[in-house]
Amino acid sequence: MQEKARANDTTAVANIQHEVEARLKQERASFVAEVNRQHEIEMKEVRRQVSEEVRRQVHEEKQALQREVDGLREEKSHQQIQLNYKQRAIDTQRSEAEVRQREMERLREEKEEAEQRVKEMEQLLRNAEVASDEAERNLEEREELLNIPQQDIQLSDQELGTGSVGVVCVGYWRGCSVAVKTLHEELAKEHYQ
């Protein structure tokens, strides 16, 4: 009986052991399933958080890049404005340089014309000086002719005409017949006083 009881106990222990193992197996499977389910939930949450974090970071990077792009566009716009300003300044300077160049060419032409006029005037002046010298010589010669000493002239009694100033008679000078005007006595006195 004892053996039987022992055998029964051994069977009972084996059954209990078997039941315990089956329960353990079932609990382990249940635990593993729960752990797997919890793990899956946690993984979903982690994936969601990572996905949100990635979206947030991408959004922030996108905003940062957009700000950078906007800054670069603004800088480009500013540089374009400066470039346009500088180009206008260059165009203005170029136009002013062209105006100054035309003005210089005009002044050069005027200078050449003025120099030519000066040369012409100098030539006219030289010609006038020559003419003046010649006229002065002619005048001196005429004065000599007009200031003929009275003793060089021979008067005749032949009268050519009488006027309010004097009498014109025929005379001879150096063998030539000439007209000689003699002032009336009263005028001669006034003239030679």
C-alpha cells in the first residue's frame, strides 16, 4: 500500500508537475503574448513618437530652410537693387564722360577755329601794318607835296575861279601847270595866326 500510495503520490506529483508545467507553459505563453502585445504597443508608441519627432524636426528644418531661402532671396533682391543702382551710376558716368568728350571735341574745334582766326587776324594785322606803313609814307609824301614852299611855285595872273575862301589861279611847279588856291586876305590872317 505504501508502494501504491507512493506510486499514486508519484503519479499525483507527476500530474501536478505536469499541470504546473502546463500552467507555466500557458502562463509563459500568456506572459510572452502580453509582453509581445505590450512590446507592440510600446513600439507603436515609440514609432508614433519617433514619427512625430521626425515630422517636427523636418518641419523645423523646412521652416529654417524656408527662412534661409527667404533671407537669400531678400539678400539677392538687395544685391540686385545695389547692382541696378551701380549700373545706373555707371551709365550716368558713361553718359557724362560722353558729354565731356563731345564738349572737349567741341572746345578743341573751337580752339582750332580760334587759332585759325588768330592766324588770319595776325596776317590781317601784318597786312594792315604794311598798309599803314605804306599809307604813312604816302601821307608823308603828300604832306611834302602839300607843303610846297611858296618860292617853288610861280603864279600867273590867269584866274580860274573865285569862291568864298579864296581865288584859284594857274601856276607852275617844277615845270608843270598846276591850280593854286590863294586864301582871301582876311581868312589868311585868321588861318596863320
